[in-house]
Amino acid sequence: MSTASANEFEGFLRELRPLLHRLHSMGSLLHGGDNIPESWRSLLAGLDQGGEQTIPQLARLRSVSRQQIQVEVRALEKAGLVETRPNPAHRTSHLLALTKEGRGRLSALREKEETALGRLGLLFEPGEIGRVAKGLHQIRTALDKVQAGLTSPQSCGREKN
């Protein structure tokens, strides 16, 4: 990586960290009384967008442990927001799906967010946020490739058997 790229990435991270904190704060302000932690909202949205998924699939998408997702899923099940269904592809790894209550709660959360994001959108030119989202997607994809390289047996000095 050249010095310019390292400096650009450092500038990117200087902006990204406070942005993440502000988004978290905004979510707390919007949803503070809803008793839905951000981690639950993220899982509900992931199931809504991606359909039925297993705990290992959800964990891989978030780069977290299955155990961490399992804790959240148990709480979501207890709250009646998700349910397990048989997985025809795997006997022990059940599929998770939103319940009717889960869809309703997610819809209510999204309505609040759309109002706030609509106001925020007035501050940007058309297409600006889309370009930023595309750039973030490219960075995430590149990070996935780098992370895969860092965790491969070859990168650790070991050969695959």
C-alpha cells in the first residue's frame, strides 16, 4: 500500500468512527422506548432482506461467533420476534424466520427511520448517498478479501492438507 493510500484510509477511518457513533446515538434517540437493541434490529432486518437463514449464516455475514448470534436469537425468540423452522438441508441447524410480530416491529422501526432519514436526505444532492454507499460496498468487499487472506493457512505459514 502506498503512503497516499495509507493516509487516505486513515482519513476515512477518522470520519467513519464518529459517524458510527452518531448513527448509534441517532438509533438510540429514535428507538430508545422501543426496547429493541440495535443488534436485534440488525438481525430482524437481515432476516427480512435475506429470508430464512441459519445461525451460522447470520454469524458469517456479521463476522461474529455463532455463540454471539445464538444469544441474540434466544432473546428474539423469547420476545416472539423470530421462530425456528426445520431446515431441509441440515438436521441440526434450523432456519430462523421472522414472526408476524417480528415483521410488525421491524416495520414500525423502519417508519421512524424513514422520517428521520428523509430529513437528512434534504441535506444532500441526488445520487450523493448512493455514491458513498457504492464506495463503502467496495471497501467492505476489499476488506473481506484481505481478511480471507489473513486467515488462510498459507498466510499463517501453513500448507493446506
